[in-house]
Amino acid sequence: MAEEEVTYPVSIVLSLQREQTAPLLRTMRSQHVLPALSHTWGSAQAYGALLHQAVTPLTVLDVPGPQWIKGLEQRVRALSNISSVVVLVPDHTESVGLLLAGAANVIPRDTPAEELASRIAAERRWLDMRHSPQRPAADAEQYRSLRPWQYSQQVLLDILSSGSRPWCCHDLCLLLGTAGEPMSRRALQARTTRLSERLMPHGISLDYTAQWGRTTFVGLVEGPGMAERRR
């Protein structure tokens, strides 16, 4: 008899340093709220899973040490565009800026296991009460024919079509980079250009604005070529 698949309150655990997150996951295993494995920041596999969930995704972002605090608000702002985010932080980390950046909750990572599990489960219940399940925008009918691409391009399409607000190029570079280094603007431009070329035959284009060296991606529109609005 096949083993029943376990469903956790948390969709994905993202880590800024996976080897430091592993002990936390082992400690929390008996609480059944976190998946057994974490993903590194920037994981296309993790983002793809978040963007195709039938329920509102909940991500735990583990911040194993104070060396990761600089720039953390920007990471939270980017990640919160595709998922609700609970941030686990070192003790004595200031939480106000993270909450203003979009974190659903900020919890010290050394919180006792039972209390931590209870707070995470409460966040899941709150999400389920606030949001009714919807089919993700990335799964919409008009985008299904665009699936058979390189996986990283699929994920970029999903990110651009599913964000809860427009994407600043700096946030995209941060989200798509590694824990240690964001993606370069040049690399992002190359990827969006390739994506635009793939979309053109389907009558879909990227909708974006460019102003003072900052590009903001609004989403996808039906029409030939890459739609750009300059202000």
C-alpha cells in the first residue's frame, strides 16, 4: 500500500545557508509543519512549486545568522510578491522593517519547537481564512501552450504573470540571483529578451515601463512585440 503523501502547512522552506538550516529542520521534524528539505535562495524549482499551488503559498525564509540581515528587507519584499512569507531570524533582529517589507510574521529561529510550530500553523490557518483558493495566473488557459520551454524560462514567465504587484528590475534580480549575489541587470535583460522572442509567435508580449535606469515589469499583454511604455 502506497504511503500517503504528507501535506505541510508550509509550502517551501527557503534558506540563505542550507547547511545551517538542516539542524532546524531536524528539530522541527516531529512537529509536522515544515517540509523535510530546504531550497536555497534563488531556486527555480522552489519558485515553480510556489507559483503552481492551488492554495495560497506559505514560505518560511530561514536566516541562519546576522551576516544575512543586510538587504533582508529587499529579499522579503521580492519574495512576498509570489508567496506569503514567515521569516525566521537570529535573536534580537529588528522585525518592523521586515513586516513593512511584506513579511506575514517574523519569528526568532531559536523559538522552542512547539511554539514555533504553533505560530506557523496559525499563519496557515489565517491565510486559509483570508484567501479563497484560485487557479494560479501561471496556469491560466492562454499560457498553457507556452509550457514546453527551458524550465528557467517557464519560471520567469510564471513570475512575471503571477506577481501580486508590478516587478521592479532590482527585485527580480535579487529573487533570481543566489544568496550571495543578485543576478546582474544585463543577465536579466538577456533572459527577458529571450522570453519576449518566445512569446511573440503566440501574440503575447511583456508589458513594462522604463524610467531613469529602472525597468518595471507590469505583466503580460496580448499583442505583437515587447510592449514598452516610457514616461
